[in-house]
Amino acid sequence: MWNKIALILLIVGGINWGLVGIFELDLVAWLFGGSGSLIARTVYILVAISAVWCISFLFRRDEEIALSASADR
């Protein structure tokens, strides 16, 4: 479950950064009242924590990832 949540947050963050790079639009900040708002900062922090969590995927063996994914279902 945690792996899926982390991946979803990373997808949100990646799409947001893509929008910033292409259109200069920070969707998270736009949705939540500016980049300094508490909710937007919380989303940014959760995306960062998710990124750190997903670093562990690089060091796991494929079997461990498959077992973890099947346990999440």
C-alpha cells in the first residue's frame, strides 16, 4: 500500500514539474492558493518523502518488489 501511495505522489509531482517546465504553471500552487500555502507545502513535502521512499526501489531485487506488490493487493 505504501509503495502505491508513494508512486501516486511521485506521479503527481512529476506532472506538476512537467507543467512548470513547459507552461510555467505550478498546478499544486494554483489549486491550493499559492506555493506558500500550508496545503501546497504539505503536498510538496509528501512528494519529497515519496521520492526518498522510492529510492529504496533501486536497491531491491525484482523478486522483493514483486512480493511487495502482491502483498499490497
